Amino acid sequence: MDYKVTVATGTSEYSGTNNYIYITLVGGRGTSDKTVLDNPGLDFCRGAVDQYTVKASASLGQILLVRLEKQRYFVEDNWFCRYVTVEDPEGGGTLYFPCYRWLVGDVKVELREGTAKRRQDDSEAKLLAHRNAEVKDRQKIYRWQAWATGIPKCIDAKSEADLPQDARFDNEKRSDFEGSLHYALLELSLKKLAIKFGKSWSDLDDFKRIFWKLKSPISEYTMEHWREDWFFGYQFLNGSNPRMIKQIREIPSNFHITGDMVQAFLKPQTTLEKELKAGNIYLVDHCILDEVPTNVIKNQKQHLAAPLCLLYEHPEHHLIPIAIQLEQRPEKHTPIFLPNDPPLAWLLAKIWVRHAEFQIFQVLSHLLRTHLVVEVFCVATLRQLPAVHPLYKLLTPHLRYTLEINCRGRSQLISADGIFKRVVSTGGEGLLVLAQREYKVLTYRSLQPLYDFTDRGVTKLKDYHYRDHSLMLWDCIHKYVTGMVSLYYVTDSDVMEDPELQAWIKDVAEEGFVDLPHFGLPGELKSKQELITLLSVVVFTSTAQHAATNNGQFDWCAWVPNTPCTMRMPPPEDKDAITMELIMDSLPDISQSCVELAITWHLGRRQPDAIPIGQYVEEYFTEPKAKELITAFQKDLKSVDEKIREQNEGAELPYLYLCPSEVENSITI
């Protein structure tokens, strides 16, 4: 029997190989001879699709596995295989065997045919043994580690270099990632600014000197409007940290404010009490920052505040701040900052709030609640689900590159000598204390957007584009996930009786989110709906939620006074003593400003190799019904994209971070 075989090599740089490649077909009735696949050094070039004939002395029956082996020719040369197809000479059509992995060293890989199957769908002993062996091997490679106590567990790797090749960036991605930050710093060093550590800017206009090639339309808009109260309020809704604002019905007891203080900023013929009852008063409380240890940068102590900011949804002036208190435990001398205070006093109070926002959005909203949460699901998926499992196929595209970017974050951004330690007021010990505090109160419920908006009382808050667009994307994702789950799990019993699925959720809940009794995610899944909701949360968090907190960080932080990374003077206690000199001495110095600009551009820019949400360049699902669901998902996302762009057409300040075409399919930066 002659079997026609097609082998596809990856399209990224260095995917090809000049090593020997062998193939063996494993069927239900026998195994072919091990066959060398021709011409070392000529076949298996980057992007190649090569065809071969594999001979067998008799019919192999149903082809169960394709075994690929790589052996060194002259020098070791890794190979990325996309897929293998086998034409069944007995009229069974063409079988598709997805691979999408690297073969490193002298290695053997066995591939399953692409139809997604749960463990209970397999009866062949060879296939069951293959499932067990694949998971067992991966558990040796992908191990849990506690990077620090009191935060989610992560992959056991000291740096990205310790990761398996399959979890690493492609070469083009690696080169771009490492080159972009160098480019940004070079742009600033050419202006001879980045080396001026400890030297303050002379006045606010001096910050324009670092606006050169590194700018964007919104960052320029921010530069022009950052002093305005409406713009300050707008950022709580649609900036990089849009999850903090909440409706209140009474003033917190530690916020020493009276109705008379804010009467002048409310609409005519009303009171603070009436507006509270009407649901028009909102609060952003940064209490989590209270007494967090502060950084020391080159022997200079940095400073933090834990502000409370009261906001009012004014019928004519949008959402505006009406009172700011910079301490959680106020004394008699603690000032309440108001819009009719001396202009520099009110401006500095708002700067302190924006400084608190930088710490929380970077460490909590961005790092902890997207990167580290998704990493838990990534590690558990690799440890517990074989490649043929439908949930592995569903999740894998949404977990691409997450392990490497998180390893780089731990080793380069938040490490003891990382960028945060050099320029951010919560760098060092403070960063970990902050993350540990948030982890203690993190709930699974808060990761579900509808519950989050309802619990914060912001379902009717006007101009809350982040909320509206999040719900649009959630509906698309939930519909898609519902369809996929229903293809493979007809009843709740199907979910409960899937041992690999149950091992996966147990690994997530009991290993990844260890020591988190109030998180609210059980270590067992008992229904289809529970599974659908959880998978929707994972996909939403790795796509939309990450985009909402990551993609705008340069826009809002490039004009450093709007969102400073650190403050070099303590919070003011005397409103009348605030001068421009104090503001400039408080804001980041020239060197710190340059690094803030460079790192937020580096992390917030659109990635050259970005894959938009719902675009699956690797074909894991082969079944027609699954492909139809993917097509419907893409159609729904396109409709949302068009709707969002239509809403923003002609807008002076567009909100496009959650356009599906701007949302990456996974956390890659």
C-alpha cells in the first residue's frame, strides 16, 4: 500500500531544517516502515509544503498516529512542523494531523488526527496510551513554581531562556521586542535627556522636549487637556484603569467631606445628599496603597499616597471630580482639595490621584488581573490537556506567548533590579505588597464583566465606552464558547465525567490559585454552564481585558504629568504653600520621565505580528461544525468592530482599544 504524505514546515524565521526527518504511520492493523523523507538540506525549507510516498507491506487500516523523528545531519538544526496530511488509499479521504510545535534535538513526536476528542471518546488502546504519555511528558516540562508567596503560581522558569521552545517567541517577535525598547531609549538619549538623573524639569512645558517621534494623537490630546476636570474624570471611565470607579450612596466615614464643601460644584437647587440618593455620586478609593512600602531610587526616597476621589456625574459637565483627600486616615490638618482651591493646589491633588492610578493599573489591573491570572490557565492547560482535547484546541491560540512575556516581566520589569525598581514608586518591596493585597481580595466574580459593572453600580454611567465595548465582546466570546462546548459536551454529566477536564480545573484552583479561599472558583466543574462561563472568562481576560489595560498606556502616560510613575516629594499638607517649584520637584525627574515614556511606548504599541481576536492562523479544529462556529465568531467580531468604529467616527477623543481588530488574540506583550 502506498500512502501519499504531505509535510508542512513553519513560515517564521529559522523554521526550516537541514536535519534528517523520518516518518512512520501507525494504523489500527499495523505500522509502516520508518521512512526517511528525502534530501536533507533541500526539503523542509521555511514555509515549504513537501510531498512524499510512504510504503507499507499491507493495509494499515485506520491511521491512528503519525510518528515524526528528527536526527542531526551535520549540525543540530531545530524544525517547526505545522501539520502532516495522509491520503488514505482505501478511499477514506485525506487525514489532517496538526502539529504546530518545534522538534528540538534528536527527538520523536507522535501526532493525533485533528478531530477533537475527549478521553471518553477514545477506545483504541494505542490512542489512550498516547493521551497518557503526552500529558505525563508535558508535566515533566511544565512545572508549577511560586515566584513569591501570596500571588498566583507561575511557570517554573527563572527566565524566558528556561522555557521549552514551543513556549518561546518566534525569532521575529524576539528581535522586535528586544529592539523596540532600545530604539525608544536611543531616541531619548540622542536628545541627551535620559542620563539626567535627579535633575528636575524647569516647568511643565519642558516635558514637551521628550515628545518627538514617540507620540500618538491621544497622547498629544492628553498634553493639551490634562488639566481639565472633565478629562480627569474621563480617564476613570476609558483610560488604562477603567475598573476602579464605583457608585456610592453614602460618603465613607474616613472621607472628611461635608455637603457644604461641594455644594458649589453640583447642579443648582440640589444637595450632596440628594445626589447620593439619585445615584449620581461616584468614588475612586485607592485604599489598597495605604502604607505600601515606597521605593528608594539612588538613595532618594520616593513617595506614595492613597487618595480618595469623589466624582459627580454633572448633567452638563460630564463626570467631574469634586473633592480629593490624599490620606486614608486623616488628621485635623489633612486637607480636602476642592476645584475652587488655588489652581496649583487642585492640580497637584489631581496629579497625586493619577500617580496612584499608575501604580494600580500597572501592578494590579494589568499585571496581576490579566498576565498572572491567565498564566495559571496556561500552565494548567499544558499540564493536563492532551493536544486532541477540545478545550486544548479552544484555549491554545489565546495562550500564545504568554509564558515568555510573563517570564520577561518577572526578570526584567518587576525583578529586584528591574525597570520598576529604577523608576516607579512601588518598585521593589512595594510592588509585591501591593500584588499580595489585591490577590487576597481577588474574586472570580470580578473577572466577569457583567457582574463587575453591576457590583460597582456603573451600569448606567454615561460615556462609559469601556463598559459598553467590553459587554459587546463578552457576548461574542460567550456565544462562540457556548457553541464549541455544546459540540463536545451535550449534558452536564459529560462535563463531570471528563477526567482530563476535572484534572485541569483542579490544577487551576488548587495549584495555580493556591491559598485563595475566597476566590470563588471551585476545584470541580459540575455543569456545562459553569464550563462555558469559565472558558469565556479565560478568553475574555486574555484578549479584551488585557487590551483595555495595556493598549492605551502610552496614550495616557506619555505626557508624564498626567500619569507620573513616581513622586519625589511627600503629599502636600498645606494647600496655600503649593508652588510650581514644588510640583516640578514632586514629578519624575528628567531621567525617570524618559524611561516612563520609553517603557510605556514599548509595551503599549501595536505589535507587528499581532493576531486579532478570533483569527486562528493555526488550524487546531478540523471538524466542519467547529469551523462554522469559528466563521460565525469572526463575523460577529467584524460586526462589533464596524459598530465601534461607526460610533467613534468624527470623535475628538475616540475609544478604539476594544475594537476587535485592535485586540490581540492572546497576551503577547
